[in-house]
Amino acid sequence: MRPDLEEAFIRKFIVKNRRPSYLYFLERGKSNGHIASMLQHGQHLDHSLFRELRTHPDKSKAEVVRKALDLKLKSGYIISFDDRINGLELPTEQAIDTVVGQESTLLILGSNQLVYLETEHPSPGYLSL
């Protein structure tokens, strides 16, 4: 687990009035599950910081890859309801391949320079601005 990335995500992308509860869970080592449950519906996200991607998953993936390459991001950290991938830190393109199309999953690229999120399906996917 990467509490440093989780804290940066909470401070940047969670609405201000909900941050204290997320930080509380982070201090107790339980933030990952709290963030994963939020992913189902995207509640508590500051939606003004995201753009909805209403395209075919392959086009969403291409856009995330392009932005990540433009920013020269080397790795991605995954928070997911799926225990098989939750907590993985992978090279950027492998991380993107793993999460696009994956329900209730968050991908933090770099140190929160770029975030990709999918909620419950059908989810259009959301990319941070």
C-alpha cells in the first residue's frame, strides 16, 4: 500500500468536507478500503477536477496513455475492489492496460499528476484535468 499517494489523492480529489473522514481512515491503515468503496458510485469526488470519457474503452485507454506519456509518468498505483489488482504499482502502460474496463477502480499515475477512475458499470471512465 502507498499511504503517501492515497493521502495526496484525498487532499487533491476528495471534496473538502469529506477529507477529514478519509484522512481518519488513512491514519488507521484502512483508507484503501474506504476509497475503494467510494469508487462504486464516485461519491465524494470533486467532479470539477475530472472529465468524463464517454468513448469506447480502447479510445479511453489511448487518451490516458497519451496524457501519461506527455507527462512522462513512469508508474501507476491501483486501488480497486478487485483484490487481485488492489495495491499494485506497475509501469504506466501495464497499469493502464490493467484498469481500463475494470469496475470500481482508481489509477493514480505518477504522484497524482494524472488520475483515471472507473465507477460501477456502465462507467464512462473519468480522467483528471
